[in-house]
Amino acid sequence: MRYAETDAMGVVYYANYFVWFELGRTDWIRMHGVTYREFEEQGILLPVVDAQCAYKASARYDDLVRLETTVTALTPARISFAYRATRADRPAPGAEPRATLLAEGRTDHVFVTRDGHVARLNRHPHLWRALAPAFAAARAGGPGAASAGESR
């Protein structure tokens, strides 16, 4: 964790988890062959309509945090993501590496046009063909189900 992400107690400020969630979903989309910029170029935005985060343990300055992102629902009009943030704990010599769960969260999004109308992603074949198979893989627990990133 960067020093700028912490509060006066050296603990990562709670709202930064939602920034990390945004990075996770952007990376998940990119990992599946399209970019968020391509959505915008097609006139589609993904506003958050619901967001939740359950904090389990504190992250502190210089911790190595891993974020796992998974798509939990996809329809032509909506997409939902789940997130798990963990800290890689430094094991004692000879001990197995461990991870501490820091937070679990989710966000729900609606595909909308720039003027705020609901967009149907299946009417944009390039985007739909990239995400629909990835969601099917996630449901089956196969490759592409999640993306993970680490940050210090």
C-alpha cells in the first residue's frame, strides 16, 4: 500500500477499497479482450447502481494486497462483480505462506447510453462476444473466472 492511501493511523482509508474494485473490474474486462474505453467508444457506460464492502481486517502502509475479481452475473443490460482483497502475510522461517482476508465486496452495474437509457450489450456484438463466454467460464469455474492483481 502506498502511504497516500492511508489515514493518520497508517491504515488504508476505507473508500480506497472501492477504487481497487474499479481497478479489478477494469482489469477483468481487459483480460477478456476488450477495454472500458471500447465501451465508451460504443457509447456505453457502466455506472455503479449498488456497491457493498465488508471489512474484515486492516491493510496498512507497505502491505502487499491481492485483489481477486469475478463476474457473478451478466445479462444484456447488467453486470455484477465480486471482489476479495487479501494481504500476503510474511511467514515465519519454514512456515507456509498465509493470506489474511481484508475485505469482500460487490458492485452491480447497468449498461447505459450516454443519455442515460438502458443499453443492450448484445446489440454490440464485439463487446458481447468478449464478455459472455468469460461469464460462462466463471459460472463453470473454468479459466478466466477471475482476475487477480497485486499492489503495494
